[in-house]
Amino acid sequence: MDSQDSGALWRGTSVVVVWLAAVAAGTLVGIVSPRADAFGWLAVALAGCTLLALALQLVVGRTAGYIARATASVTGALVVLAATSSILAVL
């Protein structure tokens, strides 16, 4: 595998890492926080995922596709946490 292939793999992985962090944060909020405070903590989780996404894009170090990767990361985290919010609303 040459350096371009490993760079492409890392760029895609950086997006998925943020999504997995959102799953972990949403699960943690659902288990640990009181129901009255859960939605506030989900907002904090989204802020943390946004910061993680931006930090990972800095680590990747490629300007080409930055906006697309950052948008995919944060949008995916938003979808995951919105699904978590829907589940918590039903419970």
C-alpha cells in the first residue's frame, strides 16, 4: 500500500471515528444522565463531536476535501445524536 492509499484510508477513517464517538457519547448520556438533563447533555456531546471532527481534520493535514470531511463528520454525529434523542424521548 503506498502513501496515497493510506492517506485516503485515514481520511475516511477520521469521519467514522467521529460517528463512533457520537454513538459512544449518546449511549453514555442515555445510561448515566437523568432524563430531565439528557437533552442538554446531548448538546454537549454534539459540541464535543464537532471539536473532535475539527481536530481530526487537522491531524489528517490535507486541505483537499476538508469541508466535505468536516461536514460528513459533524452531520453524521448530528444524525446519530438525533436518533439517540428520539429513543430517549420515547423511553
